Amino acid sequence: MEGLDPAIAYLLIGVVAFIVLVVFLSFFPVMLWISALASGVRIGIITLVAMRLRRVVPSRIVNPMIKATKAGLGLTINQLESHFLAGGNVDRVVNALIAAQRANIPLEFSRAAAIDLAGRDVLQAVQMSVNPRVIETPIVAAVAKDGIEVKVKARVTVRANIDRLVGGAGEETIIARVGEGIVTTVGSSASHKDVLENPDLISRTVLGKGLDAGTAFEILSIDIADVDVGKNIGAHLQTEQAEADKQIAQAKAEERRAMAVALEQEMKARVVEMRARVVESESQVPLAMADALKSGKLGVMDYMNMKNIEADTQMRGSIGKPSDSGRGDKE
């Protein structure tokens, strides 16, 4: 470094030393190691470097380990690191274990880690075990036997069941089962007045069904928050049934009318057919008479007498009919 100003040379040396120190501290977490030793956590600097090589953030292991050691949980670095490598939240699991210990809730690290890896918030579960949660159901509409609709809203107080958090059903199942119990209870009531007079009947009936079986919660109580009377579903259904019967009757009447019209048209066609047959038969009469005259079976005088009789008959018929002029005079 000959030819350089001593001040510049010292500055360059200082910058290089600072960069080396930063790289060294970033790869060798000395301050974190000192904090761990000061907190009573026995961990070697080589272990922290090995965490770096395994792509584990040392602070996410050491800081929860310090909390666990201070709380007297008796955890090891390997347990926390293995849970971190499995994709778990180490800090949340340690906080849950500390909260469970303070609340005298038996919870082991393996159980807490399994709950965390299952996707549930283990700390929230422990908090729900200490402080139960109230779940409000949506408005459930049910119909009593008298046909009146009853709208019920319930509040379900639940407590987390640590042993059933893994594989247990969630809040949606609780809400669905409570709604089903409300519908069953109201539907089995003889009158909607019974439900309005004794809303606690719903609570006792639903609570006695053991709706928390197979869920991650334990139902402590079911309280009816609101009960309202809805529509008269029975009358509405009867009205719709009457309207449907009316339409069916109208359709059948229209069918019978169409059949009558078709029969009438058929009868008219048959009358026309019979008239055609009569005309056809009458057309044979002159031929028969001509044949009779030719064969001598009918004489000329007989024919003339028949014509006179026909003319006389037509005259009598015309006299017997009322004339249009006579009607005009009367009018």
C-alpha cells in the first residue's frame, strides 16, 4: 500500500475489517450465543453454525428455547429444531406450552407440535380451554306441528378439547348440529306456543343429544338468544295445495269440454254422412220408376196419380208454413 495516504489506508483497513466482522457475526451468531448463555441455555457456537448450514434461523430456535427454559418446560434444542424443519411454528408452540402450564392443563410437546402441524392454532386452543368461546348461530327457521314457523337464534358456549383437536370437527359442525337439533325440537312440538312459553326446552333437548361428539370442542351450554314467530307455513301450503287442485280441476274440465266438442263434431260429421246416404238413396228413386215404366210394372195413370199426390202434398205444406209477409204485418 505504498504511495497511499496513511489516513486512506487506515480507512480502507477499517472498512475491510468491518465487512469481515459483519460477515463473521452473520454466520457466527455470537450475540445470540451470549444471550443464550446468560439465560441458562447451554448451546454451543458450533450448534448455531450447524443450524445455519441446515438453513435454520437460529433466533427462531434460541429465543423460544430461552422462554421454555425460563418457564421450566424441559425442552431440547433438537425438539424445537425438528419441529421448525417440519414446517411448524416453534414460538407459538412454546407459548402454548407455557400457557397450558400456567393454567394446569396437561399438554405435552408432541401433542402441541402435532396440533400445530395439523394447521390449528394451538395457542388459541389453550386460551379457549381457559376462556370458553361463545359461538352465535344464524337464525334457524323451523315449523311446529300446527304449521307456524318459529325462528330461533342460539348462543353456544364451547371449550376447546385439546385431546380431540387433531382430527376433530370444527365450529361449522357445531353450528350445523345445533341447527339440526333446533329444527328437530321445534318440529316435534305440538304448537308454536309451547316453544314460545318454554324456550329452555330447546336448550335441554339439544344439549342432551351430545352434539360435541367427534368435534374439537366441548359444549358447555346452549342458550336461546331470540325466538320469533314467522309465517303460517301450514296455511301457505294449504293455499298452494288448493290452487294446485283448482288448476287440476280446470285442466280436467277443459279436457272434458274438448272431448265434448270433439264428440259434437263427430256427430255432425255422421249427420252429414247420413244425409249424403239419403240423397244417394233418393237419387235411385227416379231410376227405379223409369225402370218400372219400361218394364210395365208401373202405368202412366199410376205415375200421374203419384205426381198429383206429391203436388197436393207440397201445396198443403206451403199453406201450413207461416209466410214472411205475414210476419212483417204483425211486426
